[in-house]
Amino acid sequence: MVALADQCAHRGYPLSLGTVVGEVLVCGYHGFTYDCGGTCVAVPGQDRIPSKSNVRSYRVVEQGLWVWIWMGRGEPDDDKLPETPWLIESDEWSSVSGVPKLKRPFTCWWTTCLTSVTKRTCIMDQSGRPRSPRPNRG
């Protein structure tokens, strides 16, 4: 699993619209080709690869079904990741309900917290159909 900046170094085209071919990512616009570390390894029609054609790569940690990404500068501190044993497949854990209390403080941008609080909630009934989160007053 790798994470790269979603912008080709050549014309800024979203790399997420490119194609994965084996172990490389090919930009969908002009075909600049990047390896898993974000290094440009091929440019169509050129033998020489421009020195500033690499894209930023981000450190990822896979933890059960989650992928944590470090988008900051400097080295990440993996000890600050919350402990989530219920997300790792095992015989001891099969499902999660509610919100478990984390053992360590977990910080995030206030806009992320605000967005998650203000989004309209979609609740599914037992048949899988969406229903209003407001009680029926009729």
C-alpha cells in the first residue's frame, strides 16, 4: 500500500485518474510513470527524466482494516496511533458497535470534527431502506 500526492509533476493532472501497471502508476494525461516512492521512472518520448518530476509520497501504516497516512513533515510517531484491537481480524473480535473510549488523546482538525457533527445523518432500518433521523410525528 502506498500513498502519493494526487498531482502529476508535469501538468498537475490527478494521478488518481491514472492507471496502475504492475508496480508503477502511469499518469493518464501524458504518461509520466511513477514508482511506489513517487520517483518518476519514465517519460514518454524522452530518454532523460527531468530532475523535478517526482511527486511526494506519504508514509502509511496498515492496521487491521484501516490505513493510517502521515501527511505531515518529518518522521511520524507510530506510538501516537490509537490502539484499535477490534479493527484487526482475529477470533477474539468479530464486530464493533458504539464508540469505544481511546486510551490516548486523539487530535484532529476542528473542521473535521465540525463537518462530522453537522452532516445530515442517514439511518437505515432493518430492511436496509434509509429513514429520517427525526421521529415520525404523524
